[in-house]
Amino acid sequence: MTGNEAGRRPTLAVVGATGAVGTVMLSMLAERPDVWGEIRPVASARSAGRTVRVRGADVAVQVLSPEVFDGVDVAVFDVPDDVSAQWAPVAAARGAVAVDNSGAFRMDDDVPLVVPEVNADQLAARPRGIIANPNCTTLSMIVALGALHRAFGLESMFAASYQAASGAGQAGIDTLYDQLATVGGTRELGQTAGDVRKAIGEEGLGPFPAPLALNVVPWAGSLRDGGWSSEEFKVRNESRKILGLPDLRVSATCVRVPVITTHAVAVHARFARPVTGEEARAVLLGAPGVAVVDDPSAGEFPTPSDVVGTDPTWVGRIRQSPDDPHEIALFLCGDNLRKGAALNTLQIAELLVAGQAGQAASTTS
Amino acid sequence: MTGNEAGRRPTLAVVGATGAVGTVMLSMLAERPDVWGEIRPVASARSAGRTVRVRGADVAVQVLSPEVFDGVDVAVFDVPDDVSAQWAPVAAARGAVAVDNSGAFRMDDDVPLVVPEVNADQLAARPRGIIANPNCTTLSMIVALGALHRAFGLESMFAASYQAASGAGQAGIDTLYDQLATVGGTRELGQTAGDVRKAIGEEGLGPFPAPLALNVVPWAGSLRDGGWSSEEFKVRNESRKILGLPDLRVSATCVRVPVITTHAVAVHARFARPVTGEEARAVLLGAPGVAVVDDPSAGEFPTPSDVVGTDPTWVGRIRQSPDDPHEIALFLCGDNLRKGAALNTLQIAELLVAGQAGQAASTTS
């Protein structure tokens, strides 16, 4: 009998199991290495009585309570900030490690902010028993930028995002589909100021501050100092923390586009030394979690609808600035519900129990 | 009798009168100050026999020939590069000033590249008898950037575009409407890699190298050195020429988005001296041709579908970098068929004949 067969397999709680990211997480759990014993779906009282599919079986959703974390090794959270702020510490107090995908803990000095391909070494020290998962926009680019930083030394970066509706959750998805159903059959809309807004009506805006169909909306999140959006500050502050570069210059403009799922980002990054397009491409081709598609003359570059539902960070349009040999421009796409949320969270959870197994093994050997 | 009433009013030829931009041009001519005597619509042999509306009347389209420019004071061109390259010099040889909106002459040292609000002084010297009109993406930002440059001294800039389908002409408009009709009623598309591409079919791509509905496409134009697109080099080289800054560092990523008309651009610009958001806003509020909409907490920022069909360059999201006091970020929108093409061309044409009237007056006085 091996040690693995002898040991209890760990228990995973999925908090927010009925949401857009929770649904993707449960679907991914059926496909990934089966490291978990029990998988316990958890949601708010609103989802009481519902069942969800867990590895092919219907499982009743448990309502969030302190007791729901008893016997749980890792609890992954995809719920609003205030719910995480309340319940992740409860899970930790009951002995689980909480892996949280809200913004509640990301900038807490006592909470590591982890992207396994970039800073898995940060997982070990977790004084609050909480690990934070980065924002989906940061995650759509940081694996590739981490690889380039290790090779060339990142000094500053500009990022302009092309963010999908599902970044605003199921309400964002539903709203964009509703708006497209309204504008899809009308061949005149989008040619006169305000006609799309009038066609969908004020109640048709959903979670967005302006129409998204036939439009782009230069706003995501809430207002921060100096006219910046919270989303733009997340890209800056989280990139700094993940890369371990507290003074990194990051300037971002975050824009919502009429795409269902998969965020894209145009990045222009400056490095400590000159970097040719070929050098950058070679590093990205060898980087775990990165897929390179970069032959524009053959129509090959990543686009959101061509890569949605996949795991890697897709990179194309890799090119050196003609004006500054230290600058590389790139176009990146990442599924915001997978690597941008569910996948990164599950990768962290799996590393945590792999670590526990390792610790247990070294303790008993 | 005043001098104006005594003089022959000038003749304008509109070459490409049946195209997307030509159509907007004729519609704008019905609204603008009526400085023209004859307005002569001209197109290729493909449009022989067609009529177009000119100031409320049906006028027969004349087929492109040397004789069509006889008696013409100003000939505005919106036709493919190769057609302009052939015919603009013919118009000039026949005594017309050619104002060309193709890429054929923009970087010619003997051809001024003019945005009236920025460098109208360049109109006077035109050794080839040709004036070039900038690319629509450059025009969606350069009026505002010109004003900021005059005030603060532009040193470098990063631009990421959100370009409308109509930048690819009527075929672009038709393609996006067709694609939206296909995806508009289907609530599952956009969630699986390649499903949009499959739904619209290879023949449904139209002028774009990837699906545009439910997607963004990081490519416009043709391949240039080092993996850059011709559109990105246009933004760089035309900005340099218009602003008179031959060494300006400009780094652009040009991306097509599923919007019918109006290009948007996220710009992060660095100036010779520190610039606060308030200082930048004050300059833009006083700049001709610029409209400021900038109160994100009230949902006020420019979006393409809210400003399409209008003349100004719309600017919002004006903010100073928290990491570099010399850097200002902005989000700009400009109707690519109006200021981005038809309007700027007509403004140049009107300045040319105002200049001619002035010259004639000073000669006879």
C-alpha cells in the first residue's frame, strides 16, 4: 500500500459554486488530476436547495456557515469582496487554507498574491491562512510578462485592455447576449449618436455604464484617486506585488468590449536591456502556461473568440519598438473565467495539497 | 456688389463619391458653409450611370478621366492608394489642388500632411499640388494631442486603438452587420474556441483576417518590418509629420473592434514637463475641435456609439500617471468617416479656397 492510498485525500470546498466562475471551476475539476477526496459545493442562502454537477454526480449545494468548513483542507472562494472579507477568515479559522478570488485581500501584506508559473514560492508563508488570486485582467498577461521579466528585467509597462463581458459575471454575459439580440437584426444601429443606447433602453445596460453591443466602454470597476478606475489600479498594484517589483511603473487603460469571454491586453513593456522580437519570442515559447501564435502575414495572432475555453495565456504580435530597443510590444489573450479565475485558483489549491502531502511525507519518513 | 458675389465660386470634385467616405462627404457638403459653386461627383467606371445626392439634387456621377478635372479648383480623393497615386497628379496637372485621403502621398516630403486645427500653416507650400489627409486612426487623436503638445511639449506616446469596421470601408460595415445577424440570436456563441469562426464561415470574414462579431482582431493593414502593421506605422509616422516632431517616440497597437463607426484610442502621453489632469483638461476644454466628457463617477466618458455622426474629437478619462508626473492618460473617440476622413478633407478644401480668395483679393487690391 502506498502512502497516497493510505492517506485521506484532501477535501475541497468551492464557495460560490453556482456563479459564473464557480460553474467553470466545477467543470474544470472533472477534467483535472483527481487529487481531491470530497468536493463540497457551497453558496449563499439564495442557492439553498440547488444541486450542481460535481465529477459527474449531482451534489446538493451547502449554504455558507462556519460549520461548512469543518474538515475542509482548502476552500476556494469566488464571491463578492464583502462576502470574502467575512468568510475567508472563518474558513481559515476552521483550519482550511482559503484561496480567494475577490479583491478583499490581494493587497494585504500578510496575504500572498500568487500565480503559480510566476511566484509559487510565495505560497509557503501565509500568516492569515489566506492566499489571494489576482484579478482576471492582471492574469491575462502576467504569466507571459513574468517570463519576460525573469529573462530581461521589466522596468515599466503600458497596458490597454479589451475586457470581456463575463468579467462582470453572469449578469455581464446575459446583458451582452440581450443587447446583441436587440441590435443583431438591425442594420442601421451604430451609425447615429445614441441610437444603440435608445434601442436597448436604460434598463438594458445591465452591469455596464454604457451600451456594450456595437460599442466599447472605457470603464471597469469604481472610481479611484485622480480619475483612475479600480480595475486600472489592480493591474498596476497586483503586477507589482506578483513580480516583486514594488516600484514598477505600470500605466493601464481598462476598456470593456463586446466579447463574451476572454480578456485581451495590448502591452508595451520596457526592459533593463535591449530585447529583440526574436529573443522575446524564444523566451515565451519556452515559458510554462504560455502559447505563442505569431505569424500575422498568415493571419495568425490570438483573438478572444478563437482561444476562449482554453487554459494558456496566448501571445502574438511580438515586436521590438523601432524607436526604443528596450521596448517590446505584445498582444495577449487569456480566458478570464479559466486562467483569469477558476484555473489559477485550482492550480493554487492543488499546489497547497501537494505541499501538505510533501510535508506529511517528510514528517513521517 | 461685393467681391464674393462678383467672383466665380470655386468648383469641387469629389473623387470616390459613391464610397463610404464619399457618401459622408456629400452629406456633409449639404450642411457646411456653401463655399462651392459646382460640386462634381466622380467615381470609377464601375459607378458609371449612377446618380448621387448633391445638396438636395440628383447629380450624375462622372467617370474618372483627365478631363473631369478641367475647371476644378479642388479635387478631394477618397479612393484606394493605387487610384490616388495615378489620378491625384493628373488632377494637379490640370490645375486643381488635390486633397488625398489615401496613403499614397502622406509621407512624401513634397506633400503636406494637414490637420487644420494643428498645422494649417503647412497648406501654403505644396510643390506637387497635392495635400494629404491623415489616416483615420491618427485623426481620431491628433487634434487633442496637438493641443497638449503646444502646451506641454510631447516627448513620447503609447496608443492602443479600438477601430471600427467602417475603417475597412463599406465592405467592413456590411461584414460586421452580417456577422452580427448570424451571432445575434445565438446565446451560446463566443464561449468555445472557434465557434464564432465556424458559425460565420470563412467567406463571412469579409475584409477582416478573423471574426469581428463577439471578438477583437489585433491587426489592421499589411505587414511591415519587425512584425508591425502598416496601420501602426501610420499612427507613428503621421503623428511625427503632423506635429513636426521627426524623432517622436510613438508605439501603437492597432486593434479592430465590433463597432460600426467611430474609432477610439487609449493614449498614454509623456510631456517635457509635469502635467496634472486639471492642466490637461483645461487645455483640452479650450482646444478647437475637441469636446471633453470626463466625469466617470457619473458615467460620463466618450464611447463610440454615443458620439458617432458628430464632428469633434471627444476626450475623457483624462488622468495623470501616479508613477510619472510627466505622463497623462486619455481615452479619445472620433468618427472615422467624419473627422477621420470626410470632415478633415473638406476642412482642408475650404481653407484652400479661402486662401485662394485671399490671394486673389490681395492681387487685385
